[in-house]
Amino acid sequence: MTIAILAHDSRKELALQFCTAYSGILSRNTVIATGTTGRMLAQATGLPVHCYLSGKLGGIQQISARVACDEVDLVLFFRDPLKAENGSSEQNLLRLCDMHSVPISTNIATAEVLLRGLDQGDLDYREGIHPDIVEPLPVHRAVC
């Protein structure tokens, strides 16, 4: 499974704590992330993370494109609901997840439910979404 992780600046520490606690589950999956979040996550957990651009520089759009191509199975978005500039790229990501039935969390409670469900096999149906893809498509990545 491919798990995308994004976090607003005010939620990065929460995301790191969460990912550290769930590093066992994350380690059994492919993790992709926006640039800054991905670098911090890789450093804090030791997990391999495929990093895209920083969210503000196009990373959200890059992850959205992967969602649109059914190459992402789960999105953990540690979002600040009070952030004034929740932009169109974020709204587009939410819309694409809805269109492609990709589970997405926007808070820690839902993230925990999704990862526990993943660990119990509740999301195994996602593997049938792209059965013709044997290997994950190459990830164009920034240096983490």
C-alpha cells in the first residue's frame, strides 16, 4: 500500500509523534510525503520516505496527481482547520480522494482509525484497484 503523509506547519510535530508511534505499520508500506514533512519524518523515524516538493511549492499537487492515477491507497493529512489559507490545492486533494474512494484523514483520530484498519487488513480491497500494476510506478522525488 502507498500512504501519503502531509502536514501543515503547525501540525508537523503532531504528525511526527503519530508516525513514530505507528512506525511499525508504516514500515510495511510505501510512504510518500511532501518535502519538508517527508524529510522530518525520515529523520525522526528512520523510515524510507519518497519526498515530493514542499507543499507550498507544488508537493500537494504532485500527491494529488498520484491520487488521480490510483497510485495512492491512503492519505494522512495533518491539517490545521484554523489555517486561513487552506487553498485550492488542498481542496483539490480532498475532492480527488472522494472521487477515487481513497481513504483520507484530516485529524489524528481518523488517522489512527485508518492505520489500525490497514494493520487489520480492512483496506486490502485497495490492492484490487490497480491489479495490473505489479511494481509501484517510479516516484519522482526530491532529496530527503
